[in-house]
Amino acid sequence: MNLKTEISNRRTFAIISHPDAGKTTLTEKLLLLGGAIHVAGAVKNNKIKKTATSDFLEIEKQRGISVATSVMTLDYKGKRINILDTPGHKDFAEDTFRTLTAVDSVILVVDSGKGVEEQTRKLMEVCRMRATPVMIFINKMDRDSKDPFDLLEELEDELKIATSPFSWPIGSGRRFKGVYNLAEKKIQLYQPEKSSMPELLLSTDDINDPDLKKHLDDDQIKNLREETELASEMFESFDKNLYLQGYLAPVFFGSALNNFGVPDLLETFVNIAPPPLSTRTDQRKVMPEEENFSGFVFKIHANLDPKHRNRMAFLRISSGRFERNKMYFHTRLNRKMRFAAPATFMANDKSTVEEAFPGDVIGLYDTGNLKIGDSLTEGENLHFTGIPNFSPEILKEVINKDPMKTKQLEKGVRQLTEEGLAQLFVQQPGNRKIIGTVGELQFDVIKFRLEHEYGAKCDFRTLPFNKAYWLSSDHKKDMDEIIRKRSNTIAYDKSGKPVYLAESDWMLKIAKETHPGISFHNTSEMNVKAETESV
Ligand code: G4P
């Protein structure tokens, strides 16, 4: 197959949701439909969310599992579908944000009873920043649900995205009987079945089909006719270009658990979701169909086997054809590298891949040369952008508890933050190390891993800061001034960029007023205008 066909057949996306909305269940049902797995339960264990913060063994075990399920590939109707997994736990949100840099579209899962939740909002913000096309699956219609029209309104208001229903629920809660496919004008009624496909009781494209009476009461039939008439009008106004630009989301209703409405979602997804798109670098846009290979690392799993210190870097291919054992140019290190055993992932199996194409994600075994954000090319000096760090919300100082192990601690902190588990800031004088995260859980994980993987002991001292803002200025004089005047609130990130540590929104406001020549950014990539927000 030529490169163009390979590209047009690929769909790389992530399923995202507030924890518990049904991301794992939906992923599993998509894999079942695509024939990549044969029983439900295969992906289920890939979760840190239900783990008590102190249950580290469980976290470790799950880290192993999550390598296998970081990318799940399936072939469906001639399309190669790459599903990138994102952690369910909110404390790992930054990992999710980074994964979103490696996808071309997303499916957002919303709980029909809860509607838009905190993480739904945050994830949608990231999608908006990147203009990622979004499809929405409203799940758990078999439970007590909000009214479907109210849900659409809530999505539009809270997520600031236009919606267009593609399917409509027939009933809800215990009386949830099936879905109406608005594109095909088809009614499908099912008998629930949790582990495989539900039994189809009736499939008809006649809304006046007399057989409807066998399964629905008069009220339900009346509602179905009235609601789908309105919903059809909303469906008719769907504009694919607006979807592709990230302004309009097709919405599906269903139950992942019972597999209602999931086939409609998958069918539409393969038909309209975008193939691999262009990727931005600091030099130019890279188009997938370019002859020369290029790709970037968006995720690292360190210490797969603590005895061997090996890690796996996940590389998204942006252009050209990747080949095993070919020499590629590592632009940050300015040297050539070769990968003898690149891994690909089919459901839960990992195997060596000979070649890979734009949209694909491969795993590269690494001994410490690759970092998140690194670019590989065939020689061109490109640096992919759009893989920013986000402002952490909890900042704590690392206190070394065993001075004999200072070196191990430094190395551990460096490597774990390179893995993307947390961010490292250094404050001068004194080389004070500050770890920034979005959740408390990371501190437990870091402490545990430092001890078990590096033999270093530490504590964390809570600092009075609740946000970090990257600073930029057109004038060196202004930058020097803020650094001098506010030295106890200034630290440096890993690449040496100055960061202002804010004690409160009020202090941020004052800092901004006192230093009008300085811009404060809540992501590290302030030069990429569309992807960063100046606050
Ligand atoms: P997540 O990955 O987004 O965190 O959610 P996950 O799929 O694990 O689903 C969270 C809970 O919601 C699970 O129940 C799951 O079975 C349930 N669930 C998912 N989809 C549906 C649905 O369509 N209808 C109903 N009624 N429930 C659904 P749990 O009790 O927390 O876990 P488990 O013991 O069932 O595994």
C-alpha cells in the first residue's frame, strides 16, 4: 500500500471522560466490536482510580498493565484505529493532556445522570486549545438520566461547543429500550446483555411500524415520534467542516455497559473522524504525506523493569514511513539513533513492528536518551511544538532525608520528572527543588518510587504556592527586575525558563500590576500562540 492510502486509512484518537463516566467500558466495547478482543474485562484492570493512595503495589502492578494498554490498535472496515489510553485518575490529568497532543480527534464520554463534570470541562478546554474534533457519547442511559434535550443544552453551555445529535435514546433508566439512528432513520430495540452484543429485538426504519407496540408502551411511542422529529432537525443542520474544526460535536446516546448505541458511534467515527493531520514544529507545519519520516515522543514509561532501568518512549509518527533499524536523527541530542525492536500494540499484545505510518504510535525501548517532546527525523532539524507543561496546582519542596544518597535522589527526581509524572522547578540560591503536580497522589508515587527504584528517601514540605506561571517579556530589563524583586517567588523549570510561583490569585494580580512589561502564561509553551493562554 502506498503512503497516502496508509494515511487515509488511519484514525488515531483518545477516549476521555471524568472518572467513572464509562471510558474503560466504552473502550472495551469498541475493541469487542472491532474483534480485537473477544470477552469484556480485558481492559478493565488498567485503572489507578479505585486504588487507595497508599496502595502502591497496586499502582506498580497497574503501571505494568497500562504499558500494554497505552495504545490499542484495531482494524475495522478497512480502517486502522489507534486508541490512545488516558489515565482515569484526575491526579494524572497532565498525562492525559499530553496524550491529547498525539491524537487527531477524541470521543468524550459523559454520564447521562451527572452531565458535565469537572474533568469533562478541563479536558474540553485542552481540546479547544488544540481545535481537536470532538464526538460525545452520553453514557449510562440505562440509569436515571437527565432529559436528552437538557443534556444537549448543558453540553453547549458548559463546554462551549455546538452539538448535533446523531442518535436518540428510546426511553431511559429501566425503560431504556434502544436508540434511534438519526442519519439512517432507523429504530433499533434491544434486550440488554453486558458481556457481548445485546440481542436485537426489532430493527425498523418505519416510525409507524406496528411491531413497536410489542416492545414499547403508547407513551414511549408518542415520545419517540415527537422527540425524534425535533432531534432530526438538529441532526440535519450538522456541518462536517465545523466538526473537523472543533466547533461542533456529533452526539450519541447509549449505554456502554449494555452495548446500546455503541455501533452507531463506531460507524460514524470511521466515516467522519479525521485521518492523521499536520503537526506543528517550531520551523514549519509537517504534513503526514511527506516522504521523510518524522515523529515526536509524548509519553515515557520509566523503569519497566527496575533491575534494568529500561524505559519505553511512545512516539507518534507525524510524517513518512518509520522503519525498524534505520538511522534517525534525534534533533535535541544532535545525533543519530537506531531502533532494533520498536513495539506495536494490538489490544493487549505487544510485538515488534517493521514499519509504521503517520498516526501510528510505537513504543521505543530506551536507556535514557529520549524525553517527552523529543523529535526524530531523517535529518531535518525540527522540534515539534504543542507538548506543553501545564501550570501545576500543588507545589512542594523536596527534603532529602538521607544525605548519603543525595546523588540517587537527584537522579531519581530528574528521571521521574522527565517521565512526566510531575514537574521540577529549581529555586536559587540553594538549588531548592520544588515538585509541582496537579494532584496529591503523585507525591505518594514519587516518594515510593524514589525509595524502591533509586534507594533515596525524601519528604515533601508544603509550600504556600498554588500555581506556577511561565514568564515572558520583550524587554530583558523587565525580566531582570521581576527576578530581582520577587526572588523568593521565582524558580526555573527544567529548560531554564523563569516561572513565577503565585500564593493566590490576589498575589498574581498584584504581580501583574507591578510588572506590566511581563506576560504570565499557564503553560510552558508561550511562543505557540494558539495553544497557550496568557492569563
Ligand atoms: P471510567 O473508565 O470512565 O472511570 O469508567 P468505567 O468504564 O470503569 O465505568 C465506571 C462504572 O460505571 C463501572 O461500574 C461500570 O460498570 C459502570 N458503567 C459503565 N458504563 C455503564 C452503562 O452504560 N450503564 C451502567 N449502568 N453502568 C455503566 P463499577 O461498579 O464502578 O465497576 P464494575 O464493578 O462494574 O467494574
